[in-house]
Amino acid sequence: PFVASFSSAALNVMIGCLITTYLIKKILSKDYSPARAAVTIPFLFLMLVSVISIRNSSHLPSSIQGLTKLLKYGFLFTIIYECIVDARHFKKIILSLTLGLLLASLDGIYQLHFGIDFLRRHAYDYDPDIGLGRLKAAFPHTNIYAIYSGLLLPVCLSLGLYFYKARKKLFFIIVSILASFCLIFTFSRGAIIGFLLAA
């Protein structure tokens, strides 16, 4: 997910390749059954409601773009759900997400200290209302960075406090502390409240 912060084109290419290979695999194996996930039916219902609501759209191109994004991420969820084979595989996915959070946090701390992030050389967002800079790391906007951190932080913190032991426990707690520090300096109230409620 951290790729989205510095290259949305690369992210879309990766998602496109993933969906294409998934569909090819389905066709070659002649397996046309949908994923049996608990959210499959609610997601299909959401898609149906979204398609029906397009007729009330005030700007059709934007509605179609939103529907395309919904379909794209729905496909992505389905692929991830079907491809997780065991707990070890799932742990690798969690670790990769945590490493992305660590990189984003280090980038945010660098930006706070030097005024620019080390990945894209972007300055933090200055908010004249509070008279302070708001961290965004390599993300296009402060709130996007805050949402990214706020979503991954509860998972990372919970694993550090209650699941892992010894060195892994220490690693997840350190990442959580760094990410919490950066989240505070985004000054994004919604993301901070969301994290506190989730934690």
C-alpha cells in the first residue's frame, strides 16, 4: 500500500497485473465460483446499489470513476482472500504492511526534522489556521497519510502488545510508537479519533 504514496501509476499497474493473472488462473482452472467470503454478498449488494444510484448522478464521469474504483478494490479483496493459504502466508502480508508503515513513519520524522521527505522531496503541508506544519511524508495530502497510518496502527500495536514475543514484539511496538508520533503531527482529528476508537 505504501507504493500509493509516491506512484499511483505503479500501484494501478500492479493491481491491473494482479487482477489479470487472477482471471487467467480462474479461466485456465475452469473455476468460475465466486469467493465464499462473509462480505461477498454485502459487497455485491453495494455494487448493485451503486449501479442503480448512477442514474441520479450530477456528474456521470465521476460516478463511473468511483464505481470503477469500488470494483477494482473489491476484486483486490477477493484475490487476497482466495490467495491466503495459511497463517504463515497471512503473517508475511502483515509484516509487509508493517514495513510499509515503518518506512512511512521514518519518512515523516525526516520531514518533520528537515522540512522535506526523503522519498519525493516534498515539504509538509502548512496550515495557517493552527500555524503549524502537518506531516504528510511522501503522500499527496496530510489526511491521506493520517488515514494510512490510522488504519495500520491498531493492527501493528495489537500484534506488538498481545501476539508476538521477544524481538518481534519489540519491533512491532517500536513501529507503533514511531507511527503514533507521526499520526499526532498530522493534526488530523478524524484519523486520530478513529485510531483511538479502534485501539
